[in-house]
Amino acid sequence: GKTQVEDSTRREESNGNIGSDGIQPAPQLIDSINPVNWVRVALEIKKRKPDLLIFKYWLPFFGPCFGTIAKLVKRGTQTKVLFICDNIVPHERRPGDIAFTKYAFSAADYFIVQSKSVEKDLNKRFPNSVYRFVPHPVYENFGTPFPQEEARAMLNIKQKHILLFFGYVRQYKGLDTLIEAFKLLTTHYSILTNYQLLIVGEFYDDEQKYRQKVKELGLEPYISFVSEYVPNEEVAKYFSASDVVVLPYRSATQSGIVQIAYNFDKPVIATDVGGLSETVLHGRTGYIVPPENPRALADAIIKFYGEHKQEEFSRNVQEEKKNYSWEHFVDTIEEMVKVE
């Protein structure tokens, strides 16, 4: 990838401005590959004398950094440490993953896990951990939905049926399966004329192999690439323009993309991996299909449009997302810390 820095936040910080939501952006203090910085950050945190230090953990790469900061902050203080775990071990394994995670977690007092698969990993590798299971809340920092036709006009989209693949592109996310499913829509159903797939996100895999596959299958008129990091203020238009979000993952623990989709009242078609079926309710807020199965994915797309499920599923999403509130998330953390 090219960047993971939120451009709009960076501009506001550099200008010393308040963000569009009225909140001063938090300063970025950590340099994840500079141990001298870790010591400096730990000393800065200790000055604030926090009762609880919270880390968001999704990749063992950050284990040495987070673990060192946590250990230094706890030294000689009453500060407790909580890790909110997107993953325990990543989908794409690398040397050092387990060792780095053990180092970070050795300083932890509490954990939050956000899917049953992550809960299973935590209990397997770190038994007797003090934790609570609570699903990730709906992302609300991308704004609210706006009229679909307005969003499509902004993106210059003419097709009737718009599907969205959103987020970092990695091999485990199964984008090639979705592309093959789109080919089946022409080969077996001959209905692709009014369909458009938007692939929006930064590539952490070889982008050209996906573009080449689209070209070889004759799908260039029906598949669009926006291969870049999308700033917060640009996210709403892609979700608002779409009918349904598609997650064709090969493996997963969970996906924050579902919570973004729910924020915009969008149904989701996802594969039955990790915790996706915990948040995407089959036949109610979307469809769950087997992984690496283009035919099943194509069938779900046809069923979604053929049975005119968009309005019904969107209403169900509006109800279901009430179960993913930030209030419940914070209450769970406070309850766990007080109990212990």
C-alpha cells in the first residue's frame, strides 16, 4: 500500500484546525519502528497517570511497540492495560507473529474480543485471560447516507445495479472470486449490462493481476477500480451509491466493513468465514455463501436483485445495527474493569 494516514485528519492537524465533526484530531505520537520513540511515548503517557491504557490490536507487527510502551507505563504505576483485539493471529502468517503477540499481551490485564473466532484464538493461545466478548460497534465517523441518485451522479455511474467491494485489497479477501462471479452473471445469466462492481480501496496485493483478470474475462465495462486510500469524507458517496456490499473473503475473524455498511443501511453479501455470519444475518440483512465459490456468490447476487430484497434488507439493517452501539461497548469495558 501507499499510505494508512487519514488525509483529512492530517490536513487538520497541520493547520491546527478543528475537524468537520467539531473535534480536535488526536496527535499521532507513535513511530512503530523506533524504540527510542516508544520510550518517549511511554513517559508522556505516564505523566497523564491514566487508570486504563487501551490498545487496538490487529497485527503482530505492532507487538514490540505496544508491548514496550505498555510495560514501561505500568512500571511503578497503578495503570491497567486493555487490548481490543481485531485479531489474535493474522490471516496472512509471518515469522514472529506469535512471539510478537505474546510479548505485547504479557503486559495486558484485560481483553475485548469482537468475534467468536477471535475469542477462540484468545482462549487457545492465552488461556485464563480476563476478557469480554462484544461485537464491534457501527462506524459512525463516515457521516450519514445521502440520496443514492445524488451519490451516483457524483461518481458518474449510469448502471442500475451497483455492488461495492470496499477496503484494503489482500489475497485473503477473495476479490478474484467476486470477479469470477461477475463473469458467471454474463455466461449463465446474460444480465450484466445493468450491473457495475466498484472496487474501492488500496491494494496490498498485486493490483495488476486483478486488472488483468478483469480484462481477460471481458469485464472492463462492468468493473471499476478506485485503487487508493479513501479519506473519511469520501467514504459516504461510495456506500450511498451502492445497493449492496460484497465481502467474498477466503478467511476472516471479522470485518469492520460490515459495520461501515450498516452505518449506511446497506445489506451485505458475505462468505461464511470467521465472524461474518455473526453480523450478517442470512436472509435478513444479507446473504451468507460458502467461500471460494463463484457460483454461490453469483446466485446470491441474482437472488438479491431478482427478489427485490434491497428495501427489505435495508430496513432490517436499520433494526439490527441498534445492537452495535458504542454505549454498549463502553459499558462492557467499564463493567469488566470495575469487576476486576
